[in-house]
Amino acid sequence: MTGYLFLTIILFSLAAFYVGRSAATRFAVAGDRLAVHSRPIYHGAFAAIWVGLPALVLVLVWLLFQDGVVRTLVVQSLPPSLTEGASSSQISLFVSEIRNVAAGRIFAEPRPEIAAAAERYASWTVLANWAMVVVALCMMALALFLARVRISPRYRARQSFERALDIIMISSAALAILVTFGIIVSLTYEAIQFFRLVPPTEFFFGLNWEPQIAIRADQVAGTGAFGAVPVFTGTLLIAAIALIVAIPVGLLSAIYLVEFANRRVRGIVKPILEILAGVPTVVYGFFAVLTVAPAVRQTGSLFGIAISPNSALVAGGVMGIMIIPFISSLADDALKAVPQSMRDGSLALGATPAETITKVLVPAALPGIMGGILLAASRAIGETMIVVMAAGLTANLTANPLEGVTTVTVQIVTLLIGDTAFDNPKTLSAFALGLVLFVVTLCLNVAALKIVQRYREKYE
Amino acid sequence: MTQWTLDPETRTTEPASLPKMRGENVNVFYGTKQALFDVNLAVPEHQVTALIGPSGCGKSTFLRCLNRMNDTIDIARVEGEITLDGRSIYDPKIDVVELRAQVGMVFQKPNPFPKSIFENVAYGPTIHGRASAKADLEQIVVDSLRKAGLYEEVKERLHEPGTGLSGGQQQRLCIARAIAVAPEVILMDEPCSALDPIATAKIEELIDELRENFTIVIVTHSMQQAARVSQRTAFFHLGVLVEEGPTSEIFTSPNDKRTQDYVTGRFG
């Protein structure tokens, strides 16, 4: 139904476009060229937008509120014997039962009140849908009429079209912002629920993390401890190892590619390096578990060092390989953006290429390089799949890379897998962790942006 | 390391007539395209030699041969002999880094590093280890800025970025940066083309003063500039050195028709 409606709106807009354009073509051909303000195509576009956009907005808003209105009406129409003294969750139960019955998903014979309500629900929904269609069609017809009336040689359709485009672009940008905002709100809301059950001091400063508490009485589970410090330190340890691997390799390969490699080598090496970013993280995950971890363990045992099978070293190292392209391609861009005159200036003073790179080029490109590093860092902190597969599950407060540690993302995954109850601190703690993760990566991204902006193009 | 740097003793014993730098049968190719044809030019010591000619005539190419900056262009190939104090600078035994410390260069567009004024000037002396102590380095920086006529204008803000200066000041900073390495020859590639007339006048004045301590080769598009600052002028056309001689002669009584047409403004 709604699908057809959207299609109708598009067809109407197209029709409006042709109506507007042909109307404008007539006076554009007949009249004095200078007296006609806008080209016919703008008149057409103007008419199409006037017809399409308001109808589209109307339908979207209608769909957003329709169900709520119908639901309220149905609940009000329920006999008082049912709703009297019922809590809001009981009412929700009724509503979902009514919906199921209305949709034909009947598991047992419904009560007569519910069956009647379901009938009302279904008929009102159909009515509302038809009303929407009629209103939308009327609106489009009215808009087409108004647009057609306004089309005249002196009408500034070009500017009107510009303004409409402005609005479309602003709404696209607003959508992204709204979604971000929505994520923050939902995360914060659930995190606040969590902090009602577990004091923030325990979460942020506690050293013991055992969240797997029972959600049914017959389960065998932990006692429940929500000190997230070991989880945070584990994340930092793995991210630090990843950066220790990625920064030198990424930076040096970027320097090599920009300053030393000839065109042919560059044409081969750069795409290969960029393939690293295209490898699915799950592939890195089993590469870490099946290949790297056993190799590291064997090497360790040669020297008599016991290495945990899911050591931070392996997870961090493989993650480091994954984020090399982030650093190398951003450093590459930053180095390439340094003007040739800087290189010439330094070389002409008798500096060697290495001195030129370390003393002039890298400092000049530092904002871009730092931006790349921070981006890689936030990627490393937020990366999930590799650590789920290769890092440990138990929170372990250690700085030893040979032991297993766990990360925020791993914990979020394990907390939300399987049975979850949303009044339980075990489930809710995932949101608190997610919020912290979000804030940290947001800060890193903002810092990266600030650094890049602040020092950008100081050499021009 | 080869004993490339001449010690002052041997230098003073050389005949005064020997040119500081000399190019003999210099041919330069960019890929398959030949940019310079059999150029023979001598650059006398403590004089300003101006290279003039229309765009694309090879004057900048020749200039860049003198401190081997053409090495940085992959497809460039230089043939013939170029000497500094009688020694070939394209000799494989020559350390190009040391050569460039002796033959400095100032570019068309001011290109200060995105560092402070002090660091810009201190860059060369630091990498060549010219100053052993911090005080020495400061002395070199101040002296170089003084010689470049910039010190009075920037003495209050030595630690502010060099990129914050005006175009003319930036160019003098680049000259100070080149002087700080204590070169013997300074090459200037149209050093005033990005500057306004007042800044240009200052740089020209400076070039005249620098002649006392350095040998200068300057590429310029402005014939007035060549006439004002140089003692000798070389006219290039289509990759060929058409004529060279004392500036006054080139501008008043050139031998070649092409030179005459160019200096009288008939083409170029």
C-alpha cells in the first residue's frame, strides 16, 4: 500500500515536471528571450519539487503517527472491565495480542473483547491508510495547481529550485545528526538504567569484572561484579600493541612510497597495502587464532616462555596489521601534500633525503599523520571481530602482553549473546560499556579533526 | 669522504682569473627532449651573473645544474662538464650533499619551512654541524639574518613561524637560510618574481651587498633587474647560450641580433 503510494508520488512529480517544463517551453519559445527569467527545465524541477516534497513529508509523518493514534483509539474502545486497574505493561500485552489477532497470527481462541478490538484495529488501520492516500493525492493536485499558476516568464524558478535543493541537502545532513543523536540517547538511557543498579564508582573504579550473573533461578553463574577497569586496561593494552605494530610500519611504508619508490613499485605496493584494509575482519580473526597464535606459542615454548593461547600480543599484533593501511594511506596523502618546494628548499641547503624527511617533511605532514594515527587508534579500540576470536573472555588486570585479556567490545558481544533480560545489570552493563567506548572514540575522532584543522596548510 | 672542500690556503694561491664555476659543453635532456645545447659559461668569483632569456629557454635548467638540483628529477640527464674551483661537480666521487652546502639556492617562490624564523635559519648549520654550542648557533642565525637585511624586522619574533612573514620578508628569510650554511656560490631562481616592487628593491639591494662575500648567479625575467644587479649577463634562447659578457655590453652593444631583439623588448 505505502509502496504504491510512494510510487504514485514519484509518478506525480514526474508528471508535474513535464507540465511545468512544457508550460515554460511555450513562453520561452514564443516570448522575448531576455524577458524569460528561468530555463524551462527549472520550471519543471520547481513544479516537481512542489508536488513531490510536501506529499512525501506528509506521508512520512503520517506513517510515524498513524499506529500510535490507532492504538490509542483501540485501547480507549476496550471495555472498562479489561483496562480497569491494568498496568501499562498489561495494556501493551493486550495491544500486541490485538495486533497478532488482526494480523491473523492466532494461537488460541481469542477472548471476544480482544477479537472485537482486533477487528476494529484492522478496519481503522485500513481506513487510516486510505485517508492518507486521499489526503496525499489531494495535496499533490493542489500543489500542482498552485505551481502551474505561478509559472510565468518572470517567475524565478531557478532561485526557487536552489532554495528547495538547500532544504533537501540540509535535511540529509540533519538526518545523519539525528541518527547520531538517537544513538547517544538510547545508549545514555540504558546506561543510566545500569547505573541505577550498579553504582558508577564500582563500574569505573572496580577491579573485578564478572558480569555473567544468572537471569533464571536455575542457572549456574557468577556472583556478579561490575568493575570495568580490567576491561578498559585490556582494551588499551591490545590497542597499544596494535599501534606499536602499525605506526612504524605504516609510517615508514608511506615514507618509502612517497619519497623513494619509483612509479612502478608504487603502482604495485600501494594497492597491495590497501588490500589489507579490505580483508574482512573475521578473516583476520581466524588468521590470528589458527596461524599466528600457535606460531607465537611454539616460539615462546622454544625459549621456555608460557604464552596464553589467546594472548593480547596475538590479538593486538594482528589488529595492528589490519590498521596499517589507515596510517599509511593518510600519511601518504599528508606527505604528498607537502609542496615540492619544501623538499627542494631542504635539499638545496645540503640536507640528505633522510634529513629532509625527518626534519622537514614529517613535521610538515604531522597533522595529517596524527589524524591517521588517531583514526587508527579509534578503529583499534572499537574493533570487535578479531578480539572476539583471538583475545580472551576473562577480564584480567595485567600489562603483560603474553597473557589473555579481554576488551570492551568482546564483553559487549558476550553480554548480549543468548538470553537477555533488560532489567538485569548483566545486559545493561553492555550499554554502559558501549557508552564509554562511544565517548572515547568520539573524543579521539574530535581530537584528530582538531589537530588536522589547526595545523593544516601552515606551509603555504 | 673525498677531500672535496678546498681549504682556504689552496684557494688563495689560485690565479684570480680562474672562474668560480664553469660549464663546458653542457647538454641537458629531460627524457628524450633536449633542454640545453652545448652551453659554455664561466661564472666569475664575487660577481653577479645574470641569466636572461624568454620562458623555456633553459636558463633555470642551467642554474639547477650548478648545484645538481636536477638530480631530483628522475628523467633529467646532464652531459658535459661543470666545475667548481676547477673540480668537476658531476664526478662520481663528489658528495652532492657537500656540493649543495657550497652552492646554495634561493627559489622563485619563497619557501620557508613551517618552523620558526630561528629554526629556519638554524636548519642548515645544524645539519652540517657548523655550530658546536648553542651560543654559536645563535650567533650564526643572527649574523645570517643581519646579512640578509632581515634582523631588525624580526629580532622581536625569532620564535614565531617563518610562514607568518610577508612575501618579501620570507624571501629574505630564505636568503638568510642559504647564507647560514656559508656557501661560496648562491644561485637565485627568479627570486623577485613573486614580490612587489618595494620588496624587489630590497632584495636587489641585498644582492649587491652579498656580492662582496659570495658569488651569485641569478635567473631573472626582468631585464631591468639584470641591468641593475649584475656585472655579467648571459642570454639564453631555445636552450642555446646565445651571448654572454659584461652586462653593460650586452645591454648596449650586443653582438647577436637575437640578443638585441630581446633586450630591446622586441620579443620575449
